[in-house]
Amino acid sequence: MKELENLMDEDLDDFTNQHNELSEQLLTIKVNDKVQVMFNVNDPIFSRRIAIDPEEYEELEEWSRCSSCGESNKKIKNCHVCGKLTCPNDLNHQRGFPVDNPDRSRISTQVCMTCNSKFLYRDAMYELMNKLELKDEEIKMY
């Protein structure tokens, strides 16, 4: 941190901008060729105990499009985790609710491709953090 204290204001601004750009790139999840979303560990989907209240569903309009692929489809439905409109092709993932459901199988529902991608990203990040912590412990032992 002492290196940062010695930076001039311009250099510090450049460093901050570069850091923010890299952070944004790391937090961008590519759902498919058309859709990219930002990952946020505090996203409400990660604290769901049950399906989203239908009152919170995104409303279906005649111009509505799938939130995962952007296509128009007559059979569009709402994701039970985020409530966004999703076509049947992108609403085919079964996932257990993350809270109070440790085995993730007791209570499950269909989720959209976007929510599923966020869950997969979060799970991969947790797995990586656990591996790094184990390596850190191994290093400390020597």
C-alpha cells in the first residue's frame, strides 16, 4: 500500500481506472453469444428460500423477448428465481434453492440460463477460494 501512497494524483487515477476496468471484466459473465451479465455476490437470487412471488414477475407484453437470448417466443414464461421472462429453450435448468437447502435437491425449480450461469460462476468461485485456502494452509505448514 505504501507504493500507492507515493503515486501522483494522475497516476493514482490511472491505476484506479485500470483496476475498475479489470474488475468489471472479471465480473462479467457470458451467458451466450448475445447476453453478458454482471456477477454480484449479493444478487438476491443467491438468498432465495422459495420461488419468487408471482407479483414480482416481469410482465408479459406483446413485444416481450427472452431475457437470456433476446428472441421473441409465444411460449415465454417467467424464471422462478429472478422473475424475468424466458423462452422455453432457456428455462430448462433445474436448480435447488440456495438457502436452507444444503443438498439442493429437496426444493428445486426451473431457472433461466442467466440465473444458472450466475450460480455456476458463484460455485466455481467458491470452489477456487477453497482450493486456494487449502494451498495457503499447506504453505503455512512448511
